[in-house]
Amino acid sequence: NDYYKLIKQYEIEKRDAREFTEWQQKERRKQEEQRIKNVAIKRAEAQLARAQGIHAAALLRLRKATSVRDLRKAALVRQMQQREKLAEEHAQLVHRARTARDSRHASIEAAKQ
């Protein structure tokens, strides 16, 4: 918009073509510099977004690995508790069987006398 106003101003004031050409080249350089800056900013933003994405993915993998490890640990604890319970039940059955056997032997010995 300003560009067109200045062109009109130059036409109205009938400035020489050299001055206009210099101004035009200066404006084009400014625009090109701004375009280059904008591209650099967008590139930096894209790199930052990529780095953030990589970090987020790594963090997610770490959390999943931690969760899996915790689940496996909990399953192992439950398995060990179940084995201990079964071992205790087995020990109680063995104790009852021995007590019953000893009791029968004692009864048989008492009957023999």
C-alpha cells in the first residue's frame, strides 16, 4: 500500500527516474531481507517443534517403559505371593498328614500294649 502511494507521489512530483529506481531497489532489498528473516524464523520454529516432538516421544517411551516395568514387578510380586501361599498350604497339608499318621501309629501302639 505504501509502495503504491510512493509511486504515485513520485509520478505527481515528477522526480527523476534514477531516484525512483534507487528507491525501488532499496525497497526490494528491504523486502528480500525481511523474507530471508522470515524464512530463518520459520526454519528455527520448525527445528524447535521437531526437537520438542522428539523430546515428547522419548518421554512417552520412558513413561511406557517405566509403566511396563512397574506392571511386571507387580505381577512378579503377585506370583511370589501366590507361590508362598501355595507352599504354606502344602506345608499345612504335610503337617496334618504327619500328625494323622503319628496319631494312628500312637493308637496302634497303644492297642498293642
